[in-house]
Amino acid sequence: MTRLISSSLLIAILAFSALLPADDRYTSARQALVKEIISDVQETSIYLDKDALDPRVMDAMAKVPRHEFVPFLQKPYSYQNRPLPIGHGQTISQPYIVAIMTDLLKPKAGDRVLEIGTGSGYQAAILSEIVSEVYTIEIIGALGEQAEEHFKRLNYRNIQSRIGDGYYGWESAAPFDGIVVTAAASHVPPPLIEQLKPGGRMVIPVGSPFLVQHLVIVEKHTDGKITSKQILPVRFVPLTGGH
């Protein structure tokens, strides 16, 4: 009888928990993750030339529900500071890296930003909390469709997504104040440089899948001059497509 009562109580607790907003169940874990990111930034300050990220970036990291952008079986690990598999040989990036890439972009409230490699949609959601418009492209159809469902369900109205080869950017929506690429390329795609607004920035991992990759900032100055700077070593899945 005791076992039956305990089982019934457990079912009731689980049912009640399911009625709570998902964010309420994950808030403490997300807060702990933010603290871990703050610590990691301080430890890698020699690469970043700073020991703290833009408060708006950290606010977005504290707000966006990462557990809503991972597969069901990965939800218990949502707020661990590491990449997670999302299917089709792809991953959702480590939160620390998402925060770093967002900060390096130097996003502003009125900006229009292009993301190459939507994945699950998490990076786009982080950006959408800061900038005016986010355009995101995913080459894998199933992932792109799933990400769009996430955006609609979570009411991210300032994100436009499509399925296509991100190497060529989104010409009809260009130019962009910022471009972030979430897969490693052997070189910086010329179409993306062309679609970057003068004064804009691109953050992209560059290198071979089997060798060292570096996170690179590409800047298009107001006079049209292009400069680049390596920031820190990283590991990303490779950028794919017809190119």
C-alpha cells in the first residue's frame, strides 16, 4: 500500500511539474551556467583582451531557454557548458562559445545580423534578444524546419530563417551590420564579405576540420578596407555546401 501511495504521489508531482513553465524548472541551472561562462571569460581574458562580456550578451544568455533548443534526450544536459548533439552530425555550440561569438560581433539594438548555420536555432535566439532583425540560413532541411518551429513556438518574431547554402549568404536581405558563421570554413567566403555593411563585423571559425581552427573577426571598415584578427583556437563542425 505504501508503494502504491508513493507511486501515486510521484505521478501527481510529475503532473504538477509539467504544468509549470519550463523556464521555472531550469532557471537555477541557467543561472549557474551564466556564472560558469563569466569564470571562463576571466580565465581566457588573455585571448579576448577583456575579462567581462557585454552585459546585454550575458542578459541574453540568462534569458534564452537552451533546453528548448536541444533534443528531448539531451534536455538533462542543457545547461552543461559543452556542445550537444542535435542530429544529422551537427551540434549545438558550447554556451561559452555562443557568448564569445555574440560579444565579438559587438551587436547593437538596431542591427540586422546574418547567421550562417542555424542548427537548432539557439545562437539566433540569443542574437534576437539584442538586435533588431536576425536572418539565419541552414543547409540541412530537417534542422532548418525544426528551428523554425522553435522560433514560432517561443515567439521569436524578429528571426527570419530559410534553408539554403550559407556560403552565398542572403543577398536579397543584405547588407548586414554583422555576420556570424557557426561552422568552420577553410577561408572566409567572399559573398559574405560583400554582404557585410561598411563598419560591420563578421565572426567566423576558420581552419581545417582535422587541424587547428581559430575564431576570426573580419572587419569591413568605412573606407571598404578588410582586416581580420585571430582570437582563440576552437573546434567546429565543417561548413558544407556546393562550394
